[in-house]
Amino acid sequence: MAYVLDMASLPAGRTPSRGRLIRTVLSLSAPAILSELSTTLMQYIDAGMVGSLGAHATASIGLVESTVWLLDGWAMCAATGFTVQVAQLVGAGKDVEARRVLRQSIVALLAFGITLAGIGVLVSGSLPAWLGGASELHADASLYFLICSCAIVPVTMARLGTGMLQCSGDMRTPSVLNVLSCVLDVCFNWVLIHPESELALGGLTLCMPGFGLGLAGAAIGTLLAQLVVAFLLLWCACVRSPRLRLQGHAPWHPRWRTVRSSLSVSGPMLLERTVMSAAYIAGTVIVAPLGTVAVAANSLAVTAEAVCYMPGIGVSAAATTLVGQAIGAGRKDLARTFARLSTAMGMLLMGLSGALMWAFAPYILAMLTPDAAVQAMGTAVLRIEAFAEPLFGASIVAAGALRGAADTLVPSIIAVASMWGVRMSLSALVAPVWGLMGVWSVMAGELCLRGILFLWRLLRGRWLNRATLA
């Protein structure tokens, strides 16, 4: 079933059993976790396909990749401002109002995505030079970023469709479609990146189509995949969803009240994402002087660790939905219960993933690089980070739960202050003395501190007193 627990029809004062609550969280978390895992796997495959073009292509993408992630993060934040409203309205049983918000959000985010794409296209020619890239990378990096900037429009709409379906209680449909997006991305890339070729299978010789567009083909493949899936996501939300399907006539132009509510949620998130992205760039600058082995180990360890985030991100999406619906239904007791239960579950799952990462770190690094020195250093820093995963999970899931209550300002302040006040400042001090091991030790300590601060915010309960957007 898409809607595991109908908050609006739950009798006042009645609390489902603990087992029912756990099943509800798991049923919403599992599809999102599987979607995130498949997305990560496809990203690895995608990176390998681009890597086959040579170091120049990989370096060109790497130069602008963090900026592409920043645009995608802005799209996610902008969509969240509307999807949290829908979660609370659905929880309150105000499906008609939820549909009105959906209509208005489509227009508002289409305008936002076009504006973001326009800015990206305008700066694409100068961005590689601004980032300090080698001159021989400028042309390919600019072309790649220009195409990715055009793709931000369907990316924004896909984020909106995913969030709307999730916050209405349907986690399965967006999970399946986001997996489809990854598959389409790989298929399109295969055809667009490589030239036409022949594939021998036993006694058969198959002619494989290909356009040989190289680096541009990778960006166009992503654009086409996002276009297809964005259409399907919005179609499912607007036509197929029992709660959100658009019926009758209603205004499409955004109302100020809806936009103001959206900005109150997404504004702090947009600022946080921008400042955090700057911190990641600063972290690269701190590690760069430590040598080639340290830089390579740092990059591969970050890639390997990404798998550990997936359970936390999936449970976080479920927490946003459940807390938002409970707040909208006026059930603060359920909101508190779901927030605490989801956070505990996220800590447990990420603790388990951290333990697996500690045990299998040498094998993971061996798959990613043949260099023994890089393997050894990457294994060492991954095993340091493994101990921080449970509290890192607390920060990820608690942030999602607080987001469901439209509490984003204080969590954003906590994240930014922890990142810049602790991780960046201490990393700059310890890097020249203890090298990459020191940097990752500081990172692990900062993630633990951030998790404790988010737990303190969650357990204190002041976020329950916020006015509902519904």
C-alpha cells in the first residue's frame, strides 16, 4: 500500500502500537534506501564509462562536478519548501489544498529551474578558469557544465515530483522511477559517449550503435534521462496519485502565502547548501598539499564512504513524510514518536553500515585502485570514519524529521557552525602535522559532535511548537 498510516482518519488520542509504527517507518524507508543504493551504483558505472575516455575527460568533469552538485542541491532545497507543505496538508486531510500547492509549485519551480539554467549557461564559459583549472581542460569542462546547466530544469522538476509523491506517502513509485533514471542514464551514455562498434558474443557479432560524442555525450545522456523521468514523476503525481491528482479547475499562479511558506523552509536550506559546498571545496584545498597519494586516497575514500550514507538518507525521507503528516494532523505526540523512532533506526542502520565498511575497507579500496599505497591510506581513513557513522546517521535523520515540522533554520545553523567552526578550522591546523589521518580524525569528531547537537535539538522538543504550514 502507498499510504501506510492515514493520519487524518486516526482517532484523536489513539496511538498505534510500537510494532505498527516500526513497520510504517520501515515500509517507507526501504524503497528510498534501495533507490539511493541503486543510484550510487549507477554513478560508479557512469564514472567508469567516462573514465574510459581517459584522464583528460575525468579531470574535465571533476573540475566542475562540485558546481553541478551545488545546482542540484539548490533544486532539491527549492522543491522541499513545497513538498513539506504537502506533507502537512495531507496529514491534515486537506487534499484539495495539497493539490493547489502542487499546481503552484510546478509553475514556481519551472521558473526557478529556467532561471538557474540561464545563470549556469552564462557562467559556463568562465567557470573552469574561476575554479583554477588547467587551460587544456577549459573547453571540455565548459561544454560539460553548459549541458548540465540545461539539465537543471528537468532535474528540478524530477526533485519536485519525487518529493510530492514521497510526502503524500507514496515512496515506492518515485523509488522505482529514480532507479529507472539511473538505468536510462547508463544506456544513453553508452550510445552517446562511444562510437559505433562491434561486440562478439560466441559466434555472433552484434553491431552496437553509438554517436561518439565523448564527454558531451555523458552530459546529454543525463539530460535525456532526467527529461523522461521528470515527465513520469509529474504524471504520476498529477494524474495517478489518489491524494494529489489534479481535478477540476484551480489557479496555477503561485500565491504569496504558499511562496512565503516555501521560502521559510527552503531559504535556510539553500544558504546551508551553499556554505557547505564552499566548505567541501576548502577541504580539497587543505588536502591538496599532502601529496598525490593522500589526494587520491581522500577522493576514493569519500567515494567509498558514500554507500554508508544511503540508509540514513532513505530513513530521513521517511521521517520527513511521517513527521510532516503528523504535524499537519495535529498529532504532536505522533510527530515526536516518529522523529525519535526514525532517528534511532537511522543510527542503527548506519552503525551496521559503518561496521561493514570497517571490515571490508581493504577490499573496497582494492576494487577502486591498484596502487598499494593509496589502498593502505584509504583503508586507514575509512576505518577512522566508520566509528562516526551512527552519530552521522543521527544528524541525517534528525534533520529530515525536523524538516517535516518546517524547522530548518536552527538545523542549518548547527550544520554550518559545526562544519566551519570545527572541521575546517581544526583540519587546517592538523593537516601539516598529522596529514590525511589527522584530517579524517577531525572529520569523524566533527560528525559525532554534529550528531549530538542534532539529537539535543530533536529531544528538546521545541520544534514541536512551530506553527504548521497547513
